[in-house]
Amino acid sequence: MTAGDETARCKDALLEAMLPHVAFDGWSPAALAEGARTLGWAPDEAGLVFAGGADAARQWLDDWADRRMVERLRATDLSALRTHHRVAAALKARLAALGPYREAVRLALASRFTPFGAAYAAQAVYRTVDAIWWEVGDAATDFNFYTKRGILAAIHASAVLYWLVDTSEDGADTESYIDRRIADAGRLPVLRRLAEDTLRRWRSAAADFRREARL
């Protein structure tokens, strides 16, 4: 195991131990300290793993979720599925990995409604959709490379917001939502409505987060 692998392993362990506490303490030093305590680590060890503190742990969540998504996909036989079904499976796999930590995801999104947070969010979403396209076997390098990633970024963002308020059993409504959005991806009028829907959801979420911040 390389030093990089060991660092990632430690970050994963601390993040996973921290996540259950985020719902109560937010992405805070207290939640990070609770995660370290759960692992039996000394308080200062958390700072060695995440030098940027709880903010760094929050950003690591995206990397963690992307890798868990890939692991789930590789453990599933997708050979009989067409590409768009594989893409849908990837989005579902990522949300399934995040399923136990919905409140932590919601709180992480709150940080994205700042200039720095928005820049990081764009990078994180790109890494996610890029990982999905490569994992499902799409190696296009022409103009479609960017088109596909842009379309999937909109679908991904909209699906996450839908998932955050989904109360259906086992997220069945979110899965249906993803299937519909993926099926519609080749139809321009639908894409325009998707973009408008995503923007509306983000504006609504931003208003909610700002309102909570004033409470």
C-alpha cells in the first residue's frame, strides 16, 4: 500500500465515523472530533488526517461517494444494459451509497451557495459525471465529450435535489425520476425544461439554506 493509499484509507475511515454526527453537529470541529473518538484516535489525529478540518472532510465526501459508486457498479453485471441504463445505474449507485447520510449531504450542499463553494461544486460535479461516463465505457473525445458531461451534470444536480426531499420507500420515486430524465436526455425541449427545473430547485434550495442561516 502506498502512502497515498494509506492517507485515503485514513480519510475514508474518519469521514465514515464522522458522518453520523454531522446530522446533529453539522460539518463542524465537534463532529470531526466525535468521528476521531469513535475510532479511538487522539483528538489531534483528526487534524493530521484532514488538515483543513471539517471543511476538508466535507469536500472529501464527494471523492468518497464517487469511489463507492464505482465499487457498486463494478460489483454489478451491467454487460446486458445499454449505455443510458448504465448511466442511470451509476447515479442510483451513488445516491444509494449516500443514503444513510442524507442530512449530511443536505448540509454539505449549504456550503455550495457561496462564491468559493460554487466553484468547488462545479469541480466536484464534473469529476462525478466524468467518472460515470468513463465507468460505463464511453471514451468519446470529440465535442460529445463535453455535451454528454454537461447534460449529465444537470441530471445529476436535479436528481440529488429530488432525492433530498424524496419520502418514498427505498427512494423509489428518485429512481423513477432518474430513469425519466435519462430517457429524455436526447430530446432538446426536455433538456431545456430540465435545465429550468434544475435552476428552480437550486434557487429554492439556496433560499431555504439562507433562511436557516438566519434562524
